[in-house]
Amino acid sequence: MGKPRAANGRDNNTRHTVRLVAKILATGEPTIFRWESWCRYTIRGTLCLQGVRWGRADARAADVVRRALELLNVQRPPWAWGQREYVFDSAGTRIGYSHCLQCGTKLPEGRLKFCASSCGDQYRQVFQNGALRARARERALASLKARRDAAAPPCSLKVSHAAHPAVRQGAHWPWRWARRS
């Protein structure tokens, strides 16, 4: 027979894992979400190595991280708060832009979205012309590829998944879930 489980289908190891993930998330600076993806992919990878299917492992990892965030009583901020254009005016109700939407330079006084009318024209033209969109996409992909190639570590370096200080100090991940296929 298998190990007895709690009434909610989770065992004590899951609760222990949630508490451990909550401790790690609480150390995140500048926000508590800094280690969220790291915790999720570490849990998912560990479960996959134990033979759990990827979909089920991802669901369990997402559940553990979600429960850890609930344990910390964290509320996820709206998407707009993460954008660089997001600023409150004095009333705290309006979203304003601080940089030009086309070229990204700081907006001069009195400008709302674009630093010059030419930037506004270019920005609107991109959305009206499909060929411009395709060229912009190709340029962006080429730029991304060049940046990735420049930043790629040599193959001789070994990448460590133990990026968090708690793991480097010898803490272990207590994944002892029963294998389910």
C-alpha cells in the first residue's frame, strides 16, 4: 500500500515544500516575484527527472508556487505597473508615458506619446503597413540572435541551476512525491 495522504490529496512533504518555496520567495529583491520562475522550473525539472510527465509536473510546480505566494499573502500587481511608461499623475488615476513609443527617448515637456511628429507618423505607419511590420520583425530577430550569440557562454562552462543562495548553502529540495504517469 502507498503512503497515507491528507484529506486534500496532499502529503506533509507538499506543505513542507510550499513553506520552503515561501522562504525563498520572501528573499526576493526588489520584489517577492524575483525567484518565482526559478522555483517553478526547479520543481518542474525535479519532478520530470523523477518520471512525472511534463504537464503534470508543471501543474504541480505552479500549484506549489501559487500556494507559497498565498502563504505570503502576496497580490500580483497589474500588468501595466510593470511597463516603463507607467506613471501616476497627481490624482493617481491616469497612465502617462515617460518615453517616446517609437524611439524610446525621454519625452520633452508637453509631449504625451511621441518626441516628435515624425516619430508618431512612423509609429502609425508600422501598424498600417504589413511589409514594414515584417521588416521590423526580421530586424528584431536578427538583433536578438546577435545579442544571444554575443552573450552565449562557452560550451565548456557548466550552467548551475542552484542560483538561489539557500540552495548554494546546502538546503535540499524535498521532492518525494509518488510517481504518477
